[in-house]
Amino acid sequence: MHTRCPLCRRSVPDDAQHWCRCGQVMDSRCYDAHREWCAVSGSDAWIGALEY
């Protein structure tokens, strides 16, 4: 099943999906960018809270 990355809206196939602890699924480049402001474990978590 393909899903869309919540950050860049690109289609992400199953084999390229990266799941974050916050429940978001995204491609690897967006996952790396999202890590610092993840609502669950990022150092700038307040930004991640606004992403929802």
C-alpha cells in the first residue's frame, strides 16, 4: 500500500516508509528532517505539535 508523506505529500511505497514514534509515516529524507521537531521525542517538540 502506498501512503503520502505528511510533510512533502509525495507518494511513499511500502519499502521506503519510515515510521516515527509519533505515528507519522514518511520517506527517509523527510524522516531525517522531522527527527529534531518530532512531537514525541524531538528537541524542538513544540514545532511538531503544530504539524498536526
